[in-house]
Amino acid sequence: MGSIESPVIRLRNSDSGSNGAIHTDHTGLNVLIVGAGIGGLAAAIALRRRGHHVEVFEQSGFASEIGAAIHITPNSMGVLKYLGIDPRDSGAVPLLQTRFLSANNDLLRVLDNAAEAARWQNPWLMAHRAHLHSQLKEAAASKHGIGEPVTIHTSSPVIFTDGHTATITFEDGSTRSGDVIVGADGVHSKSRRSILSSARSFKTEASAFRFIIERQIVLDDPETAAVPGPDGSMDMWYAADRKIVVYSTSNNKLLNFVCIHPAHMSDAGDTYDKSASKSAMLEVYKDWHPSILAMLNKVDPADLKVFPFFDLKQLPTFVSERVALIGDAAHPFTPHLAQGGAMAIEDGVSLSILLENASPADVPERLQLYNQVRYTRGSSIQEFSRQVGRDGLASDGSEAKKVASFKLHGYMSYALSHDEVHFSTQQLRNYMLKSHKGAVRWRQPTAFGLLPSPRQDALGNSFTASLGQSTSTSATILFETSATLLRNLFPEPQYYFEKRDTVAKVSVSVKSLRNMAWLGGGGYDLLQLDIHGVCYKGTDGVARKGTYCPLVVENLADPILTGREELGFPKLFSDIDISRHTTSYRANVSWRGAKWASLEISGLQTTDKDPAEIDRGEGVLAHKYIPSTEIGKPDSDYTVLHLTDSRPTVKSVQAADRSSARLNFHDLGRTLLPTLHPVANRLAELPIFRTIGASVVEYQGVSDITNVERLY
């Protein structure tokens, strides 16, 4: 790989990558940006902030900055704010009004931009292009701020980019390779040739004289003092095929002029820096109002430039393998919507977001995502700008109403109402979810993407690897009670006891789960009622034996919601207060201070066998019921079988004499238990014929209960 001998604005500091870096879980990509214009520098700052190593290669020596002033529209201002750049710090002024006038200086319409500003989160500013460029350049290369400083190489003309190897070739024959190339080299892009070798920009039928005049010079002349609008005004004079646009910048001390005219009326070259003749410009506008001509005549001939408007047929794509185009390299803009710079800034920041945490191997696919995100918007605004440029006035002013009928309002609303940072961020979220291997679980509120649960994190990844680090404690009383009362708790006729006895076995357990990864290392407590020896016979005629769970009460909302929605467990909320000592265990269950259940075991002794353990068959049966907005037509109404997984490791077992176990349910009525009284009432009906066993068991590891089968 050849070396590059060129001036460097700031050499890379290899020790500065940790300086406020946002992301520390990846090493970052090696990004090569071709072009250090506004779009290229915005992309460099954004990529730097996301932990990438960025080099920029600029063909010029930065001796002078092309262009005069630039509109910072609300959509681009939001992106610059995200990058920590405020053009007002370098003299940008807000756009307060837009005046539409005829070539005879008749006022046709005034748009109150100040009133419109409330529609947008960010202001519309008018900035000096060179001043904004300096802000971006300083932010990119500064040793301060987030991420590793960008290395900017000047006088480094690139002649070719290889998207397959991410290699750029310089005019002197040397090369540089990285992980991704960003083509930000403008309307005459060399990078574009790696996308479509035949793509060439072309001149349109219009050109423009551009220059800046000190505002005070215009105001001091009585003949011209009334021509420009007040501070913060953008004034546009129209004729059939010509237009003059004037607006303030640099703390309202300068007036920026863009004088658009048919290309055949001036001698514009192929670049943006060709000098023009003042007499030629005045000749183009000779039939306009004398005061307008007098204002134009104040330009210093040394400052007057003429350049053509370039266009490009819509590219089939903005990317190829490891090359992505941004700004004019992808979609050159005519200036009629003031969105050229904005689109370049949006492109660069979008690309940085969509390369978030990407490895070198991810780059081609992520660039395809960038193309999906930016292609329609960039191409649409490019075409809107062309259409607006075709509007004008007849020379006699008879078509003045065309100004009011511009499609400009709709086009500008489309452009300004967009927030690229938020949009690209959401598109990356969607992409990450779609590219996740395996099914993911959605639950309310879905508007915020995937929500963590015991079975997945916010990216859909399983917590399986951490389950062994969790612990649980289960205090259980196993007893016999009335099978006839328990049958009343069966939700469907398909449920029945394996044995047709009037006595059945039930267990009530209070469990404490701790060190749960999905809860950030926290945990919760629950009370569970299990009816043993239950069968379910579905439509296939096959009987499935298990333990039926009609109730789980938990003291944390998160597992209640996930257990109901994902697993079908019948869960409710109550507070659970547990007091455990060496030989005793007590749990009180209450709702807003009203204690409605308690479990107590005393005289606990260490043992090898759990007296409350019982055969649970194939697993736990539960009836999943989720109501519908339409009454009487539930969204879910079926039985699920939670098949028994490998059991967690038993750490210790304590047992107590059956006479030392006490279980109580209290029917406190509707006043104290307005939502739980039907549950407490039915549980209080259950007699305890005989206590079979009582124990407290500690386990290492928990199950995420993913082995679930729907029964029909």
C-alpha cells in the first residue's frame, strides 16, 4: 500500500479514542471519506462520535472556500445540533420572512417564516458557508469532544475508489485501504464511478452569478436602501426565466446574492470558482427595476463568480459493496429548495447511525440499509427542486399568481418535517430485529420495540446462558382437600382428575427468585397454587397428565405481564412479605395492607428428601385467556402445557413436621379486596383434610419456561 505525502490538518492521536467515546464494545471501522466539504465533514464528525477511525481526503488545499452563503433548514439544523454544531456561533441568522417580488420590484406576497417556525423543532438559519465549514472542520479534527479526532489530508486528489476492497487510489498512484469508503466528493465525484461508471453530471439550462455585498453599503445609498427586506429577510425577484435571491447572513452584516439566469446568457465554466464580468451580469438584468440594478452594481468585480447548475440522472443506487455516496456525489441538487447542504448532512449522519456497532464483515449489508433509508428521500427532494426551478413569472407580470400556486409549500413541508437522526435510528432498530436469528416475542407496548422478558433481551437474544447464575427458594405445603371444590376451578370440560376421588392433592408454594439477568440482577416473590393429578383431553382424544395451575400471585408487575401474555399463566398482583430464620419460614400476602393469605412453617430441619415433592406429570397445565376489545370474543382462550425442563440443582432441603405447617386464606370482602375478593373467597372455601408435607428448598439455577405446547 503506497503512502500519502500531503499536508495533514491534525494527525490522529492513537490515545484519544477513549475521549468521551460513546461505544466501547467494538473497535470501530476504518472509514475513508473522499471529500471534505460540508457533507464529508458532517459524516466524519458523526462517525467519529460513534467510535470509528476516520480519515478524510480532500483534493483542495483549503486555500479558499467555494460558495458564499447556505441555508441551514430546520431538518439540517436538527442534525447539526445532534453533532454539537450551532451555526449561530459563527454568525448565522434566523430566517424571519420570505418576500416574493416581480422584476419591477412589486411586492407579490410575504411568507411569515417566524410564524411558521413554531411548526419545527429547530430554526431556519442563513449561514456563511465558509464559516460553517470552519466549524465543521474544527469539530472533526479537534482533540476535544467525543471519539478519536479525524485525520484530514488536504491536496490529496482521489481518482478511483474500489468498492470490493475499500481501496482509494490517488492521483500520484498511491493507495489507502479501509473498511468502508464514503464518497463525498461532490457533483464531479470520482467515487460515483465505482457505483455506475457511466454516470456523469451535466449542466442544466441555468447558471447563477454569486457574490456577497456588505449590507450597510446597500442601506447607505438612498436609491437602494429600500430594496432589501429587513434583517432576517429572504427576498426573491422573479421574471419569466430569471430570478434573483438575496438573503442576510453573518449577523445580518452581509447580503448573499444568487442571480439565476439562462445558461446561454453567461459564460459559466465547469467549476464553481470562475470569475464573471459585472457588465455581463448587468446586461442579463438590464430590463429589471433600476433600484435592483443599482444594488447589483455595488458588487466588487473581484468577488463576482458565475457557475452552472449541475444535475445527474437518478442513480440506480447510492452504494456498491463497500462504497456509499452522500450529498452531491449521490444526488446533485439545483438550489431552488435550499436542501442541497441539508441532504448531504442528513446522508452523513444517517450513514454513521446505520453503521452502529458494525464489523468489517457487516459493512456491505449495512450500506444496503443506508441505501434503503436514504434513496427515496434524496431522490424525491432532488426532483422537487427541479420542479420548483421551473416556476416563474411572465415578463408582463400577468402570471403573478403562479407564485402563490407554487408546489413549494408541500415540498418544503416534506423536507422540513423530517428528523434524520430519529428516523435512521428507528430503521436500524427495525433492521436489527429483522436480522435476528430465530423468533422474537412481542408484547405491549409494541411501539417501543422488543421489551425484555425472562426469555429474551431487548434485541431478542436469550438469557439462557445466565439462568444457571440465578437462585430460587421455594417454601411449599402439600395437602389434601376437596376434589369437588377443585373441579369448580377447572376452566373447561376437557379438564378432569386422573382419579375419580373426592379427595385431591394441592400444593401452595411461596417462591423467591433472585439474581435474574432480565431484571438487572434483581428478583421477585410469588405464591403459586398447584392442583395435582389433573388430565386434559383435547380434540385429538389424547389425555395429557400434569399439574393444573389456576393462580399465581406475584409482587412485581414485569413477570406478571410477561407470564400472562407469553405463557398464559393466570397471574395477579399482591405484596408478599417473607420472614425467614434458621428453622422457620413465614410469608404474608396482602393487597394494600389487607392480609388475605399466609403460609408458615416452623421447626425446619435439614433433610435429604423433600416431603412436599410430588409427581407433576408432563408439566404444568394453564389456561391462557386474553380478552378482546370486542366483548365475548377473547383474543386467546386455550390450554397450554408447560413441559417439565431439566430441574435446577437442589442446594439444600429443610423439612418440618406436618403439624408445624399452617396455611390460611382470608375472605376479607369487597371493601378491603375490591379486585381480589372473588379469588380470596374461593380459596378460603378449601378445607385442609390432611397436610402431607412441608419444606423449604433452595435451588441453583432457574428455568426460562420456553418449552410450552398449545393444546387443542
